[in-house]
Amino acid sequence: MNNTNTLHAQYIDQKTKVERIKLDIVRINDELQTLALKLANAKMINQELTEQLQNASHNIALGKLTSEELLKLKQDLTSNDEVIKVLLEVISAQEAAKEIIQGPSFESFGGGGRLEQIKKIQSGEISSATGLYTESKDLSSIKQKLIDSIAEDKASNIPASLSGEIEPIIKSIVVGEKHQMSHGLVSASDIYQDLGKLLYEIVYPTGSSLSFEEVRKDYDEIINAM
């Protein structure tokens, strides 16, 4: 049980870390969306100013534009160009930050994405191979160990008296038709499948069903209730 408690504490810590990374990604996505809107607006202003400057000579000739107004248009365009430049730099930095936080994707892990991250580690750009993929993978590993430990705990809680009922079943399997030609010491692996089948059919009679999805959901509830 001590091992289960230790694994559960590790699971909670790792789950918290993964959830924090996901929140960071959501935050950056929100910021990127805001920056994208600002960039789109700056580009629209840029287009409007450019169109006005293209017709500047014609409008000056018609008396629709003064030299001061032309100077202001050029200053506004220069200023707006700088805004666009800065926005692009900030967006690039945010996307790079998001890439570091996410780590390599499930598709790119082991390929170009993983190689790119290794290069960043070697260059000192990031300190270690972290990110959502790596941390989620660690979380999955800890969860599997926790589930295995829970199963062992439950098995250890089975009354010792039941071993007297299970032993004759095992011996019946050993001397049954399937193993009648076998000799020497009994290999446990040869018996596991047949014993498991008999016990499984006691709990889940022929015709009933058990899905991996249902069991995973049940164990998620067990872990959440710990």
C-alpha cells in the first residue's frame, strides 16, 4: 500500500505539471490571437496609407491634399511599418515559446520535431527535453504503474482461505486433457491463461461484455477518489 500511496503522490504532482503546461499553452494561444488581430489591423491601415500616397500627386494637383498632409501620411506609414515589424517579432517569439512549452508533437516525436528540440538543448536554448509530450508521456507511465500497484493491493486483499478453493482448480487444469502429455515441473505461464479464463467467466459469463473503455473509466474514478 505504501508503494501505491507514493505512486499516487507522484501521479498528482505530474498531473498538476501537465495541467499547468496546458494552461500556459492556452494563455499563449490567446495572446497570439490578440497579436494576430493587431497585425491584421496594422496591415489594413498600411494598405489604406499606401493607396493614399499612390494618389498623392493627383490629389495635390486637385487641391485635395496639402504638403503637410502628405508629410503626415508618410510619417504615419513609416510609423505603421515599424508597428508591423515589432508585431511580427513578438508573434515569432510567442510561437517559439509555445513550441518550447509544447515540446515535440506525437507526430514529430522521433523525427524532425525531436531533432529540432535536441539541437535547442545542445545550443542551450532550452535546458532539457521537456514539454507537453514528454510530461504527458511521464504522466501516462506513472498512471500505469499506479494502476498495476492498485491491482496488486486488491489481489493481496483476497482472503487466504480462497487459495484452498483455487488450488484444486489449478491442479485440475494441470492434469486436464490440454496438458496430459506434459512432464517435469509445471510452468506457471502454461496455467495462467486457462485459470484466468475460468475465473474471468465466473465474473463475466459467456454473452456478457467488458470494454477497455469502461474499465479505464472505472479506474479513473478510483484514482480520482483516492
